Amino acid sequence: MNVIEIYARPACGYCELAKELLRRRRMAYSEYDVTADRSRMSEMLDRSGGHMSLPQIFIGGRHVGGYMELAELDRRGALNALVAA
């Protein structure tokens, strides 16, 4: 099973939506607060190719984007396959 990582910040609506979607699907994830640990912001920028919006989500080390991209993967039925790969 691929690891899900979310770079987020507190009080971020899209971050909360992404985490709620994953909780509903019973998918575990690691969350990195980019405000609590500033080195996480640099790490996120490096890994995402400079994307600054939050959240930034990675599955199995692959950058999938933010909440909208995650929701689209789920809508298409591709999220389970990507996590299970």
C-alpha cells in the first residue's frame, strides 16, 4: 500500500476537505504542518515543483496535486488503485 502524505496548515478549508475525504475512505495519511515546521514548506516546494497552494498531496511519492485533484481521482475510482499500487 502506498503512503499518503499531505502538506497542510491549520484552518485551511481545502486541507480539511482532503483529510475528510481520506478519512471517509478509511485511508491513513501523514500530515505535515508547513506553519509549525518551516522546513516542511521548502520540502513541499521541492517535491511539488514549486506549487505553493495547500494542501499538496503525494501518494507513493507521486505528486497528485491538491484537494480538487484528489477528489477527481476519487470520483473516477482511481484513488483506491493508486493507493493500493
